[in-house]
Amino acid sequence: MPEPIATPDEINTFLEAFPEGVPWTVNHVDADAVTIELPERWVALRPGGSVSGPTLMMLADSGGYATVLGYVGLHALSVTSSLSIEFLRRPWPGAMIAVSRPLKLGRSLVVANVEIYSAGRDELVAHSTVTYSMALVTPG
């Protein structure tokens, strides 16, 4: 597996520069995965107390972006080009955790496998494959 090139502190500091803010934080980066957490206050619930699908999709996409930042570098100019998600079971309300593992770290594409859990629980609630396109910046 690839060695990360950015620490959680470096990634979180980079994310502070986003004008609209980023609700999640990077907790861990190692040669296997990046782990991010979405605090409970940012988790949108459906009637009945289930975590909303859009919240889980945002977390999957964020896990893919965290993979770019952790293994490719602090690139603001990368965009989602594909995201598929399977909702496997009802998440418990509260903070959510995403564990993102790089599948491909190419020059123009980064593909990540993202697993989403309710914080403090072992049951996988959603699985996603996310592809990020790296903007090729040419000197000009």
C-alpha cells in the first residue's frame, strides 16, 4: 500500500481554508486508509431517527477527497467524477465514521473504497466507490 504524504493535522489545516468550511475532520492516515469523522451536529436525520442518505453520500464523497489529500497531496483542484453507494443497514443516529482505502492512485484519477459506520459500532452501514479526477494544471 502507498505511504501517505500528508498527516491528519496537515489535511485538517488545509481544509480550514475552504470558505464554506468542511464539517468533517481527518482522524487518522496510514498506509492502509484515511479515517474521517462527521460530528453528530452535522448529521441530518430522517423522520424516525435514521441518518439521511444525502448525509451518507456526502461522507462517502468526503472520504474520497480525504484519500486524494492524504496520498496524492493537498490538491484543491480535484473533483468527483463518479460515486456509487450501497446502503446496507440503518445507521445509528450520532457521529459517523468513514474509512477510505485507495484502490488506484493514478496521475489523472484516484479511486477509493469507502466504508461508512456509525461511531462506536462495528456494523458497516454503507459502502461506496468514489473516483476523483485530478485537474491537470499546465503552466501558463
